Amino acid sequence: MEPPDPRNLVPPERAAQFTAFVAGVLAVAVLVSAGALASLATTLDALPVAFWTMAVLAVACDARPFVAPGQRQTSAVYPSSCFTFAILLGWGLGPAVAVQAVAVLVSGVRMGHAPWRTAFNAAQYACSLGAAYAVSRLGPDAAFDGGPLSWADVAAIGGAGVAWFLVNYGLVTAAVRLRFGERWWPNAWRGLPFELLSTGSLLLLAPILMTAARASAALVPLVLVPLFAVYRMARLTIEQRQLAALDPLTGLPNRKALLAEVNEQVHRHAERAARGEPDAHLALLLIDLDRFKNVNDALGHAVGDRLLVEVSARLTDVVEPPDLVARLGGDEFAIVMTGLTDVGQARAFADQVVRVLAEPVPLDGLPLDVGGSIGIALYPDHGEDFATLMRHADVAMYDAKHRNDTVAVYTAESDHNSAERLGLLADLRRVLEGGPAGQPRAAEATPPVRGGDGATMAVAGSVDGQAGQRWWSRRRRRLPTGVHDDELINQIVTAADPILRRSIQPTPPVPPHDDEVWARPTDPDDSTESAPDAGEIMLYYQPQVEIATGEVVGVEALLRWRHPRRGMVDPEELIRVAEQSAVMRLLTRRVVDDVVEQLAKWSAAGVSLRAALNVSVRDLHTGEIAEQIADRLTRYGVAPERLQLEITEGALMADPRRVLATITQLHRIGVGIALDDFGTGYSSLQHLRRLPLSEVKVDRSFVLGMVDDSDDAAIVRSTIELAKALGLRVVAEGVEDERTWRMLHAAGCDAAQGWFYARPMPAEELVAWLARYRPVRPLATSDEAELPRRHPR
């Protein structure tokens, strides 16, 4: 049994207002045409053959009108409009309304319209003809009485056609709005071009048809030729519109159609939410095939295209109207689910889609296993427009891929490119390019060091007798010369010399190009009020202490960012933001340069320390960092063994071959390499055996729990024993109490860092702390007994 035509149904919640509208239109139609129809009985016999010819053609043509396909609002081309408008111009309102009513009745029966719809259509045309007749009466009487047409006649006919169109199109649009809750103006505007082209052409044919009928009734049937042209034109227009919204390979709606559908459904679901209905949620599912590229590469694009067609057929089978499935391009598909109460329904349906896609696709006797990952974004929870829902569904889909899952619902935590993070990334780039707190990084007599409170503090000592002047300021900065007392001459000289012009005017940020651009100096009196404050980047240093002797043997450089609005940005969030872009390269350059410079300052002040700093995966994938470090060590006169780089196991696994090449190059320079967070990543003894390591750092997650957890204590002890057997130093992170300190000494750990000794602090505070610090050595007792032992299981 075929489902009822949705165009014959009225939503129950809209039945009252829609019924009132239809009744009103019927009443107006009766008032407009009752008198004309009553007088028709006395004039019917006097109507000429041309009238009857037009009447027969109007009814016959409307028996098979051209209906433009569509989901909800359909536009149909009724050729009777041409004939009834011509009858109106030639013989008045009564004959035109009567013929139009018969044509509407025939087309309604032929197309299966509901009685109320047929009645409304007849009333709609009666009102349109009534408006056209009223306008036509404003011109000279009897325009087609045999005399030549004047310009006034033409104007009256044109005005009548405009009135007919406006009333007819307005009534149809209002009816659709009342039935379906469509937005009035967007839908009216969207359907206007088609109606102007089709219905407007029919109305323009009416005066020509009437002129021909005045000459001879035999000429009237000839109008069927231009009517056929209008019919074909309307069909071609609709077909082109459909093709523009369809994917040519699969025949599914494309991105353009998906955009229109989501926008439409968002409006409808917003109305449902305003009425307090439970099914006011809309889900956008984004599907990406997992192994489609392998099929393309191995079997060719022809097989890949056939696979896409098969996948689209499976998705179409599982998606039921009014939901929509679309192909976005490549191996990406999207599904719009409507009328949901919660995200659980969308996830259950996504699991069903995954099961459908998991079935192998047989092509040429070869079963192809592709599968798919699905991201879900829900309206209004995850967005209230197409762009936001699409982006969030894309984030969820990639989150599913990264977690080796099949379905993921959008969460803000997995969105690494949110507006907030993008803004944070822009601020980070700005502060790296402009210097801390927007201040210059140029040379000063005594180089400034930023303290924890954001103040600028002078540090005694200079590097290589240069009074603290930085190497890039000597290469980049040129002081203005040839300054004249005369202000006019000064302006002319400054305008002609770009160097002078830049020295007194703020220059916009430029993309990083070489080793110097990221730290481009600016003059202290440059105007920076137009650029928003991005805060300041600074380095804190945490001491590393030899456990056996209590001597401070080094420090670890830790990054800090004081943001003007967010305060101190969490270091982990800072690294997550930077690692997603090329800003990480700028950040590493900044840290390397500041650490090496600080080592030189400490050496000049008589403080001999080793500094360790962390590097990211991006840094290790190229050899630039090794070249940069070698250059900085040479320029500042710092011994390579004073610097140590800490790498994580995740960085090693990203691209072992390229990372190993960079680490080897650094090792040849003389820079120490430490394996950080050992035991938390993809731990492998191959790392300890193959890499030129000098140190292993036990992660704080094990050290913090070793006092109370025998498993953590066993891991720490085993790590220390393994590293010692391979001749590596061991440093423990997260030492926060005396008992942990003694247990590490008993286990044979070399060095430790943590709050038990000192918190991270700015460079100038570290110098003061070193002056106050007194080494603390563990007592020579049997601390081994304090190590918790793991009970046998």
C-alpha cells in the first residue's frame, strides 16, 4: 500500500489555522466571482468558437501538467493559466473563472488531490483572476474589441498579469507557510525564479493568444507549440537544479543540497523546541570510509567508484525518509537525522550504519572490506547552524579515527581547533614574534629577565664582553643616521629611507623566515597600542639535585605563559596548542635561545649548572634544531655538555628513523640526550639500547605513588636497575617528601627534582635560592628496608 501523498495532509497542530485560511480564501473567491458566474448563464450562448477552443485546450492541457519534483513544496506548470488569462482579457471574469474551475477539477482528479486542496486551488485561481480583472478595468474598455491596442491597453494588460502573479504566488506561499511552518521569505524567494520563468511565460502568451483568436479561431491551437516550449523549458530548469544538487557518481544529494536540508531542518527543530516538543533534536552524522584509499591505490579508481556506488546504495537502504543521506566528496558521506529526543538515538543508528558498512563489498569476485568512522554532532547541543554542526561532526569523526573507534560524539575536549584555542594560538604567535609582553627583545646594557610577577629585573654579568647585547640585534638593528634639526627635512629623509621609516613606525608582524625573524627587535618607543596585549612567555627553572651528595647539578627549564586575560596558562595546554601548528617551531627557537643565553649569564656570574629542556616531535623531525643549538652554543660560548635535551617516547615512535638521525647529530655536537617520562609511553628496551642516551628520567606518576604503592615502587626500582646496567644516569621527577627521597637513595637513583627541594622559579630567584641552599645528604642507614615490597600473587 502506497503511503498517502504528504501534500494532501495537514499537520494536526496546524489544522485549525490552516483551515481558517482556506475558508477565508474560499469566501473571498465566492465574493469575487459570484456575480460574474451568475451572469454567465445569459451570455454563454453568445461566446465565440475561439472561446470554446481555448476552454477545451485549457482543460485538456491541465489533465497532464508538468509537476516539478520536490520533497515538500512542489511547483507545477498548469498550461490552463495561459488560456484562462486570455479568456479573462477577451470575455471577462465569469467565463475565465468557470473554465479555470473545470481545469482545476480535472487536474485534481488526475493527480489525486484531496477535495480540500482542489477547492483551495480553484479559489486561489478565482482570486488571482479577480485581481487581474480589476486591474485590467483600469485601462480603456474592450481592449480586444477589434481596434488597435494602445499603450494604455498594453499597460493595463501588463498590470493585470502582475496582479494575477502576485496574488497567486502569495496565496500559495502563505498556504505552505501555514501547513509546514516554512519560513516565508527564504522559501518565497527560492521558488520565485522558477515561477517567474514558467508562469510568467504563460501569462505573456495570453495577449498573443487573444490577438490570434481575434483574427481566427483556427490559430488558437498553434499556441500549443510555444506551450510545449514552456513545458520543456520548465523541465530543463528543474533538471538543471536537481543536477546542481546531486552527486554525479552516486546520485545522492551533494554538499549544496545537504546545506539546504540542514538549514531547513534547523529552523523546523527550533520551532519544535519553542513549542516544547520532545523530538526537537537534529543529528548530523559524518561518515568517512577507513580503507578506501587502499582500494583506490591497489585496484584503481574505476573499482573505487564502483565501491562508492555500492556504499551509497547501502546507506540509502538503511536511511528512511524524511532523513537524508548525502555524499560530500571523495569517501565522505553525511546523514541528517530528524526528530530525535537525545543523542542515544543517533548513536544507536550510527552503530547500525557501522554494521552495514562492515559487511564486505563483493566486486569482481573480490570481497572488499572498508568499514567507516562516524562523527556525530547534535542540534542544538553542539551547534545551531550548518557550519558549526559540520565542523563539530568532522572533529568527532577524526576523534573516532584517532581512538581506533567506529563512532564518536562531539566533545569540546577533542576539539583542538576551537575558537578559544585558535585565539590562544594567535596570541602565542604574537607574543613569540614580538617578545615578552609585547616588549622588545633587542640589546640592552644589562639584559632583562622576566620575573614571576612580570617585572623586568637586571641580571649582572655579560656574555663575551658584549655588555649583554644579543647577537640578532647586532645583525638586524640599524640606528637612524643623518638626523636633521629641520623637521621638514627630517620627514622627507625618513619617508625616502625604509630603514629610517621602520625605526620610527610600528611594523606589522611578518611570517617567520629565518633564524632571526621570530625574535625581531622593535624600538622601545614604538607604538604598540593598536595590537592587543598577548602577555609574556618566560622560563622557570627547577633544580636537579644529586641525591647522594645534595649538590645541585642542573636545572630543568619549564615554560610559562602569563596571559593578560587567562592568567598563567597551563603548560600542558600551551604545548597542545603549539604542537598543532608551526608556532611550535617558533616556541622551541625561543626556548633554546633563552636557555643558552641564561647558561652564559650564569657562567659569567660564576654559577656552573647544566640545563635540560624539552623538545617536541616537530623539532626532532628535521635537522634544524641541531644546527640552531650548535649555532647558539658557539655564539654564546657555552660548552655543549652544559645543555641537555629531553625527548619523550611518543616522539620516538612518531618517526623513529628521522628522530634517530636528529638525536645522533645532537650527540655528535656533545649535547646530552635524556629519555623523559620513561615507562608512560611506548616503552621498549630498543630505545635504551640503540639511542645515544645519557640519562633516563622516571616519570612522576610512578615516583609520587611509590611510598604507598608496591607496584609503583617495583617499577621505579626496576627502571633504576636497568638504567644502571646500561650505564645511564637516572633522574626521578616528582619528589615531594622525605620518605620518597630516602627510598630513591636506597634504590640507587642518581638525582631527583621536585618540591621536596624547590619549586620551579624564575632565573633571578634561582640565583638567590642557590645562595641560601645548603646540601642535604641522606643518613648512612639501611634505607633498603623502607622500600615496600610487592606481595606474591
